[in-house]
Amino acid sequence: MNQPSIGVILAQIGTPDAPTAKSVRPYLRRFLSDRRIIDYPPLLWQPLLRGIILRVRPRRSAKLYSEIWLKEGSPLLLHSQAQVAGLQKLLGSHYQVELGLAYSEPGMEKAFAKLESSGVTRIIVVPLFPQYSSTTTASVYDAACFAALGRRSAAGPVSKRFVPALRFMEAYYNAPGYILAMKELLLRELRKINTKPDYFVLTFHGIPSRYAETGDPYPEQCLETARLLAEAMNWASGDWQISFQSRFGREEWIGPSTEEVLKGLAGRGIQRPMIFSPGLVTDCLETLHELAVEGREQFAAGGGQADSFLAAPCLNDSEEWLDFLAQKVSENAQGWLKEAVL
């Protein structure tokens, strides 16, 4: 009797399906309504969100999306689909790999439905977030559990009789294979250019300081990732630094701010910086526009030469990254397969 395949869900936050305010608005509404992301009391937050933010922000975001949108569609979706295809090829027929997005399509429920319709009863959820944060990893955990259970509340009716076995891949911020994948990516990027960078900025998506103070381990994990990558690249202490991007709202966020760092580089004599985001493994608005476009403008605003600013891509579907993911999936599948498939 053949053993059923193991399901694998590559989990991401999501993306609008078009670079228009009409498409961005429902995506932002779902995203910013999750109390993992914004934990203010709904009676306080929802009127602000629906009355002001969702009236203004979708148009601005849509404009930014339109500047990085590809002919085939959303960069995050396309790169994520390439990751799914590449991982499926490496894992082989014992596994079925699907993409599950927390706040857009293809959603987590669709991923579970496809796996379960194929007879899969055991599923490994792979958050594409190397560093754990309640705003990303935990949001994916929530979405996966709701999808697996059929979104049933404790007092609600049963809508799904069978719930598959779930395993969640833990944070891999210090895994040697992840560090190696980033090192090889950066070395390839450096081989493409004639004049090497004189400084490296490792930027991570930020979170409010309050989240870290109340138990989110994210900042410490980011610092360890950055330290290990700098060590692998043989950078001296004066060759690089860490920063945090994407601040939102008025409360204090962890720092230093990427924007402030970039604006200050030229004043420190840095002429040719390279920026890279270790925490975002799939190119998206935050890397393609916030870093590559706005980051260049911020460097120039501080007195730097815009054409000397370098932005490295995310890991996307690079060979070493997919090899690492395949190995981690295989490790997480131990006991579920009668023999190793890798």
C-alpha cells in the first residue's frame, strides 16, 4: 500500500491581485484588521482604519505597487510560485507543495483544500520568515490552524469532520544552510559589479518596540542573523550595520530606522553602499520599492550619489535557498515517511 504524500505549504503574508486602489483596499483591510499586526482594541482601531486609513492609504500603495508590478502580475506572487515549483522538484512525488497566503489569494484555505482533496493527511507549514515574530510567523500559524479546522469557533457548528496532522517549521534565523544561501547570493551579486560596495546595510522589517518588550523575540533573532551573515562574509565591524524598515503609525518602533541610516551614510564618508534584507526571502513591495527605489532616494537626500546605491535581491528561488528548504522539510517529515526521500 502506497503511503500518502506529505503536504507542504509555503506560507506568506500576501499581496493585492492588482496595482489598483480597488484591489489594495480589501488586502489592507484584512491585513490591518489582524490583531497580530495591530493590537489596538477594535473599538479604537477599526473606526480609524475604516474612516481614514482605508480611504487614503490604498491609493498611495497602489501607485507604489504599479511601479514594481510585472507584466505577469505581483512580484511576490510570481516569486512565491517559483519557490513552490522549485521545492516541489527537489522533494519529489512523496510530497505535494502548495502556496498559502494569509491575507490574499491563493489563501491558506485553498492550499489545505487542494492537499486534502489529493488524500494528504499530514501537512508541514513552512513560514517564509526566518526570524519569528508574532506579526508574521504567528499570523501564519493562525491562518493555517483556522484553515485546518474549517474556521470553527469553540461554540460554533462543526463544518469539517477530519482535521489533518500539522507540523510547523520553527524559526531558522541561525541555521547554517540559510546563512550559506544568503552568502552565496551576495557573492554572486558582488561578482556582477566592477566597483565593490564600501558598506553593507542589513535591513529587517520593523515591529513596535512594545511588541519586543512584551515577549516577541524578533529583534534578538535579527541581530543574530546579521552577526552570522557578517561573519560568513568576513566583514569587519566597520563594514556593515543593521537597521529596521517599514515603520507605521506614531508609537516607538525598534531601531535604528533604515531611512535614518541611509540618509546619514554619505555624511560618514560612505560612497557606495549595498542594502540587503535577510528577513524577507521573497522580493515584494518592501524590497523592490521601499529599499531599491525609496532607499536610493534617501541615500541621495543625505548627499550620496543615487547611481552608486546598490540593492541586492531577495533569496527568491535561488538554488542554495531551495536546497535548504528541502532539507528542512525532510527533517520535519521524520517519522512520516518510511524512508528518506532526500
